[in-house]
Amino acid sequence: MTVFDPSGIRLNRRRLLTGAAVTAGMLAAGPLWAGRAQAAAAKATLAYGSTGYTWAVPFVAEAAGTWAEAGFDLSTMEFESGRDSMQALLAGSADFSASTDTPVVFAVLQGLRPLILVNYSRYSRDMKIVVRKDGGIDPAKPASLKGRRIATRVGTSGQYMLAKYLEFAGLAPGDVEVVDLTPNNMTSALVRGDIDGFAWSSQSAAVAERQSGGKTAVMTQDGLEKFFQSHQLLLTTEKVVKEKPELVAGAIRALQGAERRILADGGWADLISRRIHTPPKEILEATSEFTFKIAFDDRFVDDLVAEAEWAIAAGLAKRPAGDLRALFRGLIVESPLKAVAPDRVTLS
């Protein structure tokens, strides 16, 4: 395990209790709420891996003041990746971290125990396979990727999506050459013709289209949902669950409030546009592929196990002792959500 290095962290104190949304809520709620607001807000720290629309739900929770409504004064820490933010969580520097499922799977296969408190959104189509229009690949025929050089970031959800796309296409993992590139280099390499395609986010797909002057295309994803689904999670630790149950319950309330805002307000992207340096229209277009629903179901556990099996088969991790399904199922903390929304927990 890499030692947590606090240098390079951007720590932001967000005094959410003074926000306009909360002020309006206090005025509407009357003396009872006013008395609550006068009490000292409990402090909580949330670590993010990168800044983007992937974290739409927790970002909206901050901007809309739902953390404050839940009675908390939230600090945030921002890192370059979900792996780094989870490392800060496990080192005790944060109470929660926002992560996709991929860093969780790799951490668990290394013997670590991040607990999954909330599964707040998911998608199958935000990750794209982008190819050159003049490269001889038919975007409507997934099997036409055979024999091509496809870039992604090895050990990430991009590589996992590529593997599942090849399965979707009826191809074997060795039917394409995987090129390990950073996201920033994928688009330029494709434009230069150094690679035939890349597997990364819809944002990168849009960048490639602009940089190439419209000479790139996205491979079809019709039916991919059966093979690939990425989950966005709020993680915590056993220590927080045992010693700070009020934070655990408050985090669920805060994200529930954000979910309601997203589903009810067509202009919700305005709340986070400045935060993630992306126009609201682009946020809404990108997240149109997302399902915003706090829930735990068997498909989630299926996806964790499938990704772990892929990582083991690809030589990226060793198989741990015991049953994989029992291992991942044991890391889901469903009781706090079940207490307030029992219909959202359908785990067997």
C-alpha cells in the first residue's frame, strides 16, 4: 500500500450553512429550524478523485446546500484519481470519498476494506470507443475492431469497458492491441493516426471530434448495457460507521436531497458548471446517459464480481481467498439506506 502523502491536496472549506439555498430553507422552516441552525454543525470531510460530472450528485449536494440541511459543515479534498481519494479515506484523512467501482474492486483485491455506503448513479454509455472515420473501422460493427490498436488507461474503468466491449463484439481480449496512454494523450494520438481508436469518456470523444475537425466517430453501444455498467459510489470506513453514525445517516440524507434536486430541476447543471469548468448544456448531454437513483441491488454485486474476475484474468490482481461475491457483499453498508428508503435496497 502506498503511503498517503498529504502534499498536493486541495482542501476547501465550504461553509454551506451560509448558502442561499439554506437561508431560504431556514426562513421557510420557522423557529424549529432556526433553533437547529444555531447548534454547532457537525464537521465532515469528503475526498474527491478528480473534478467532473461523474460526481454530479455529491457536487449538487454541496451547491444546493443539502449537506447543511442535514446538519453538517462539509470540507472537501480533491485528488487526481478515485484511487488517491480512497487512499485518503483509508488513511483516516476523510470521512467519505467519491469513487467509481473500479478503484474499489482493485483495493478489495489488494486486501483493503473500503465500505460502500451509497450507490448514487450509474451508466453504461458514458465511456466510449472512439475511432477514425478513415481508419477502416465500421462504427456500426463492433467486430471491425479486430486487429486494431486501441488506447486506454490500463487498470482503469476504461480498460474494463474495452474488455467488456470486446466481449459484446464477440472478440477475444487478444484480438486488439491495447495501448496504455494518459487521457490527455489519447485524443492527440488518434488525430495523428498513432492509434486506431481509444476507450475513454464522452468528454474525450467530444474533444477528439473537435481536434480532428469531425473526422472521428463513436462505436455503436446498442446492447452494451448487458455487458457493462459503471457505478458511482460514496465510500466510508468501519471506523466512521462505528464512531460517527450521525455522519453516515446525514450523508444519505444529503445525497437524497441532491437526487431530488436533479430529478426535479432541469437547470441543476447550472449549480455545478463553474465547479467542473463545463457548460451546463454539455453536462446535461453527458449525464443524459446516467441513471440518478440511490439504490443497492443484485446487479451491483454482479458487476463488482465480474470486474474482479476480469482483473484477475487479465493478470492485474491476484485472486483472494474465499468467495468473491461474499467478499463484496460484505462491504456494502445497506442498513442506513434501508432505514429511510427500504424500497431502494433489494439485495438478496
